Amino acid sequence: MTRRNWMLTIACGTCLLFCTAAIPVGAQDAERDRERRHELRELDQERRQLIEERIRERFTSMLRSELALSDEQAETVLPEMSELEQLKRELGRERHTTVRALQKGMQEGASDAELQESLDRLDRIEDDLRAAQRDAMLKIDGELNTRQRVKLRFFVHEFRQSIERRLGERNRMDRRPPRPGGSRRPNRP
């Protein structure tokens, strides 16, 4: 074999080796990307659960303090409020899914029967929510005096607005591009 043929053989062999080695690397990268996305979803879910738990703890302690609940009242009111909030979250997720199905159905030209079925489901969800709120408040009101019932209505409304405002601020902060130097907020004196 001449020197030139020998060099061509080595060059072709190297190219072939590089090309065959690159294919699994690409597959490995794709697998790593999938694993990373899965890990990020899990972390995001854990973060949401942690935030929800903190909100529940804060709500409970502030509610007990704001209404000046006795131990007996707290034993009835707090679990009832907790159950109501859990049901609201579940129905909220179901409502969100149903609304998305309605939007998708409208965009994709679903039949009137399919749209009506989703619309009926949405109405049932909203009726269930109103009924659950009414039933829970009847039980809770039976444990509270008039001033506590009034305070409860205002407290729940103000607490929700506060949480929504804080979560909105956090979401805006998360979407904002990082500042030069890596800090999102300027140093405060």
C-alpha cells in the first residue's frame, strides 16, 4: 500500500469512527435532556407543594389569630376550612382542564354535542363549588359568633388577594431577565 492510500485509509477510518461515535452521543444527549426535563418537572411540583403547604400554615395561624378562635372553635373551624380549600384546589384544576377542553374544542371545530358536554361539566363543577362553600360556611358559622363570622368573610377575601398579589409578583420576577452581575434585585443599603 502506498503512503497516500495509507493516509486516505486512516482519514476515512477516523471519519467513520467519529461519525459512528457521534450518533450515540446525540442519543445520549437526548436521553440526558429528557431526564433533565423530568427532574425539573419534579422539582417544580415539589416547589409548588412546598409553597401550598406554607400558604396553608400561614392561613391557619393568621385565621386563628384574626378571629381569636378558642381551642374548641379551632378544632371545628380549621379542619373545615382546610377541607374546603382542598376541594377548591381540586375543583379549580378540574375547571381549568374543562375550560381548556372548551377552548380547544372551539379552535378545532368540535361538534355542538361535545361542546355542550364540556359546558355542562363546567356548570356542574361551579355548582359543586358553590354547594361545598355554602355547606362548609353553614358548619363554620355554627361555631362562630357574629363578629367572628364577619371577620372570617373579610379575612378570607383579603388573604386570597394578598396571596394572588405575592404569587403574581414572584411570577413576574421569575420571568424577568437576570440583571448584569447575576443579581435580580439591587443591593439595598
